Amino acid sequence: MDPRNKASILSAPSAPILFRATECDFASFRVRTLVDGDTKQDGSVTEMLFGIDAVIAYVSAFMTLEPGDLIATGTPPGVGPLQPGSRVQIDILGLGILDNHVVAQG
């Protein structure tokens, strides 16, 4: 695995979605990744190895979490290389779609 894939500048796009925990049902979230219109990943939050409450409890035991903080937990199976020009859409049903195009560095 090449650590530059997830640990470089601009490698973890996110959307400005803010909501309170009381405003949504986390267990109903389904995450899909489409690359150039083809579904590459599709998974439910209920399929995570550790539930959302357990992840938050674990992380908050060694660091302070503030409103707006993100916790990266991994993704459903189906990850693959991306090429410049690819269109990548992350769809979290009920929240919206994050839509990005891959560009060559440099």
C-alpha cells in the first residue's frame, strides 16, 4: 500500500454537511462510491466492524473531539486506482452526493 494515497494534501475531500446526532439515523446510512458512473463500493453503516457509538467512544478516550471533527474509519470493499479525468461520486443516502474529478498532480 502506498501511504501517499490517503495521506497527501487534497487526498481526503469532504463536504460541508453539518447536522446534530438527533437529526438523523446513523444506522440507516448507506455509502456508495461511483467512478465514472460505475458503482465501485456499496455498503451500509450497519456492516462496520465497530458501531459508530463504539468508534466515537474509543477515539474520544485519547483525544478531544470538537464539533465538525471527522473520524476516518475506512471504506466498503471495492477500492481501486483512480486515473486523471475520472469522476468520483460519494453518495450517502439521505445526506447527499460529493462529486469530484480526479486531476493529475503537477
